[in-house]
Amino acid sequence: MSINNQEIEKGLYLVSTPIGNLRDITFRAIDILKKSDFILCEDTRISKVLFNKYDIDAKLIAYHKFNEKKNLPKVLELLDKGLIVSLISDAGTPCISDPGTILINECIERNIKIFPIPGPSSVTSAVSISGFSDQFFFYGFFPEKKNLIKDLKKLAELNISIVFFVSSKKIRKILTYLKDYFSDRKILICKEMTKYYEEFINTEINKLNLEKLELKGELTIVISEKKDFRKIKQTLNETDKKIISRLINKFSVKEIVDIISENKKISKKEIYNYCIKIK
């Protein structure tokens, strides 16, 4: 039986849409959008490109951060009448750094059913290819100037991956802050994800050089977890060797190994072998 013949419950549907490539949409998402009486869109011009491709012909209502409160009574009236209303963003999953939270809370208060229709997400897509910890904190758009220092200080304490959205116009300006607060970490910059010119830059933050890069649109960046210095093996340096030379005739090899390894993460075997070599 075709899914198009199945009835769907009345309520509000949060439908995920492609983050770039229009083929990244689920059969269920298309089905829900076609059966919707009204679709709330951030930018109807952007949404029509997707709708024209999949022959979606529902009534559209512009619903963005500048008119969200104004249009709220109208949308709630439609839902109270038992109509099927879908909410989409320009790209990705609705209400993730996009309008919609006010409407969601009102629906919860009124016991209006809400249905998530999962799909593309730049956040999880970026984390999945980063090679960083899969435990992550999603901040959203990079902190505004008034909260910048306060928020970055808190975020720098987190020993997990951190995900930001950043405008390509601002990335060069914030590079100094990234190097100040996350100097010992790696970074993944995702440019034009799922599109023809998609590009991924994965490097250490301190080595990041943006001068030769052409960056456009909205970027998704992932900061790695902190380096675990306990796992970084240190080796004997010249100072260590001089200390061992002074101690070799005064202490046993075992005592020297304990003294040198007490405050350094140097292999005890390496210290022991050097002691035997010069003894």
C-alpha cells in the first residue's frame, strides 16, 4: 500500500529538509509536506525550489524570527481547527538555531500534538566525520560580542567536542578567539556541506590559515575535545640525562627511575635502559 494513501494525525509536524543536496530528503518528509494544509517556511522563495522539485503544492506561510510572534495566533487558530500544519527551516531540522520554539511551547500548553520528522542535520553530519569525541555540545551560532568572552571561557572548560554555526564573513574575525581559548585543540570547518563545492578542513587550531581559502555561506565548525596530555609520551631530554648522570653513583637504578618518572610521563623502561647504559 502506498504511503500516500495512509491518513496522518492532525497536528504540527516538524519536517527536516535538505542542508544542500535536494535529494537528501526522506520519503516520509515528502509525504507529510504533500498532505499538509499549510507549511510554515523561513523563506518561501528558498522553500519553493524544494517544493517544485517534488511537486509539493501546499499553502505557504512565511514564518521567521521577525514575524514569529505576530503570526503565532494565526498558526494556533489553524491547528485548533484540526488542520495539518508543517514547520520547516531553510535547511536542516526546524527549531535548531531556527524559529519555532515559541510555537512548540504553545502547542505543548494547548495539548496540540507535535510530530518530529527526522532527516538531515549539519550538526551530526559534521561530528560524524570529524574524528573527534562523539560526546559533543552544540552551541549554535558563535557567541555575539556581548556574550563572547563569558561564553568562550565556559566552553573552553568542556572536555568534549563543541559545534558552532559561523557565517563565512565572520570566520576570520573569530580566528583570534579560537586560538586564544582552544589553542590545544583541533578544528573541523565544513563548507557547503552536501553541495557540489563542499569542502572539509581538518587541522590544529594553531596551524589554521584562512588566507588562501574561499569561504561562502554558513559554516559548521567542530572543535575537538581537549588533548589528553596523560597519553602523550615524553622522552628523556638532555636535562633529564644530566640529572641521571649526577644520581647514578648515589642511588640505585630503581630509585632513579622513581625519581625521574615521578613528575614526568616518561616510560620507566626508557629511564631504566639509559641508567644501565651509562652505569
